[in-house]
Amino acid sequence: MSEVEALSVDVPQEVSSLLLPLQQGQMLVPVDSLSEVIAMQTPVAVYDAPEWYLGDLIWRELRLPLLSFDVMRGEALGGTSENGRIAVLSSGNPDGDLPYFALILQGTPRLVRVTPEELALREQTLNPGELMHVALSGEEAVIPDLQGLERACLKYREFD
């Protein structure tokens, strides 16, 4: 019998991430999930969609759903700050029907380095679109369920 050597696997000790400012709190996502931050624009209306689905916008010749994560979590739809932006996020499903979608932000994303020592799970009830609540060096944030957001958008999306 031959011996099999165990392959060493490098587990990252630090993950480059972004804190995305929301109307209420902030979202924590890996840098790789953010495709681009664009200027605020008015989306094309979509009918028979929930309040959090704000409409569609065109980005790089793709039609993307624009959503309010805050409204999806049960907050009232607020106004956009003068620093408001739109984040184009990857759904994590590049070959699916919706590889990207867009979120309303209340400012500019901030780069952070996440280490296991700085990240703590917070026990809170999860709202739609949320994967978990965390504290990063004392700052509270929510980690989104990107695939859940993709599924929610596809449910109401009107394909041409």
C-alpha cells in the first residue's frame, strides 16, 4: 500500500472585506463580492414587486435589480443621503440567471481587514436577507445572504 501525504491547506488569517454603510447600520462583505460602486441613479420601475425591490438599472449592458436592504429587513424606505451610492454586488453565482444585483448605500464603502480575533458573532434574530450579525472590533455589522438575495430578486424579476 502506498502512503498518502496530507496536503497542507492555508487557511487565511485575514480576509480583505468592506463595510457598506446602510440606512441602519452596515453590511460586511468580502472585497471579491463588490464589483463596482456607482453614482446614484433612478431605476426603471418594476411592477408587482415588493417595496424593497426599487426597480432595475442598466450596468455594463446588464439589467440589474436595485434593492434596499434596509427595507427588506423591515425598515422604512428613507431618503438617500448626498453621499448615497449604489453597490453592484456579485451574487456568487456567475453562471446563474442573476450574477449581479445592486444595493442602495448611504455612503462610501470602507476597506477593513477581518481576522478571527476581531470578529465576534452576535446573537440576534435574523431578518430576510441576513446570514448573521457580527461585531468587528466593536463595530456592529450584518453579513448578507447573497444567494438568498439573488433568489428573492429572481422571484420578482421580469425577464424580457
